[in-house]
Amino acid sequence: MWIILLLLLAGTLTGYAFSGSKKFFGITDKTTLYIIYALLFFMGLSVGTKPEIMRNLTEIGFKALLISLFAIAGSVFTAFLLYRFIFRKNEK
Amino acid sequence: MKSSLIIVLFFIAGIVLGQTGLLPDGISFDRLSIIVLYVLMVFIGLSFGSDPRLPEILRSVSLKILLVPISTIIGTFLGILIYNWMIPDLGLKDSLAIGAGFGYYSLSGVLITQFSGESMGTLALLANITREIISLLFAPVFSRYFGKLAPVSSAGATSMDTTLPVILKASGKNYLIISLVHGVVLTIAVPFIITLIYKVL
């Protein structure tokens, strides 16, 4: 799966070579969105055909909410410290 | 925001079609998904690299501004570690990888599906959608009580696009560059950190 990172890097460098072109960005940005639609549709298909996931969907949803709350709380906490001790000083 | 809704609708449409049992047995979307995922990675790179805002964003990167995404990464993992300690029902790798989506739910959902199966992928998708929604709704609250960087951190990778307007409204227009740099760094960090978690940890 390292190939994922390699492809990402190759794409970014190629894209950067075209960074003057708004048209290039517009087309690739739109295409990226369509590919994401397709992948999420496939992901839905494979989830929909797995009864063991469908049965637990409420539980998965609840767990997802909990995980996101912990992730947000942690990052808001460190952001608070960063703001309080480093960023706020320069603002005043 | 409109495209986020369409993305979710495609996922739901897939589930509904999968549920109907209309699909012939034995079709495997796994191989196809991997190929499409490879193409996606190239295109994410292409549009990321050619983003007209990127040169200006790169110019304005400073060590101090980089502290913001670094703080978000550390804080997110801190929260995830506490979750994992209190509710040890997920493996450490899976829970850290889900956290490392930083709100970038489409990519993290698809990637984690490849590394760890549909169940974890779905959990990653839902957890990171929830992160985006909470960040959209609570940006003013976070900014008011936890400082002006809090809505940026909460938004994760989405601070450069979907949640940018609410962040600027909550914390002020002079948080534009910070939000953009933060979003760019985390967007690029998502595939790297998720791969590292599964391959190295």
C-alpha cells in the first residue's frame, strides 16, 4: 500500500508543474470529486451486502460519534493551550 | 457543503442498492475499488498541487503557523488514546487511524476500508463526517470558550474548504492563512499517517 503515497506524491509534483493553470486545477478538482462519488458508492455497495455491518449500523454510528467527540476534545484542548501561551500574546 | 451531501448520498445509494439483493452474487468490488483508489490518489495530488492558492499558502508557512496543525495532530491522538483507554473495544491501530482522518471522511473511509475492512472503513467515514458537522455547528462556541484556534483545530483537514467560512466568522478574517495552512498540512498528512499507522506501528 506504499504505492498510495507514491501516487499521491507523483500527482502533487505533476500538479505543481501546472500550478499556473486555473483550468487544469478546475478539471482535476472536478474529476477528483467524481472519483470520490464512485468510491463512496462502491463502499456503500460492499457495506450494504454485508449483513453483519448492517445489523450493527446504529452501534457503529454511536461509536463514531464518541470517537469524533474525543478527537475534537483533544485537539480543542491543545489548540486552547497553543492560543493561550503562544498566539494570544502577539495579538494584543 | 453541497458536495459533502452528494458524497454521503452516493454512499447511502450504494448501501440501499446492496441491500436490495439485486446485484448478481459473486461480484467483487474490492479489486475495482483498489484501482479506482489509485486513480483517486493521483488526482488528489494533481488538484492539490495545482491549487491556485497553494503557492501563496506555501509562501506564508512559518514555524509558528505550523504549530497549529502539529497541535491538532497531537491533540487528536491524545483524545483518541484516552478514548482507547476508557473504551478498549477497538484496536489501537484502528482507533488512531480513524482519528487520523482529521475530518477528511471520504479519503479516510476508503483508505481504512482497504487496510482494515468495511466495518472499520464505515466507522471512519461516520466518525469523520461527525467531526465535520460538529465543527460546522460549534465553531462559535469553541472560539468563544477555548480561544480562536479551537475552531480551526476541531475542523481538521476541512479548515481549508468546507468549514472555512464558519471558522472565519467565529475567529475573524485574520485567521484565513492559519486555516488554509492548517487544512493543507492535514489534508496531505491524512494518507501518510494512516499508511504509517497500519504499516509501521
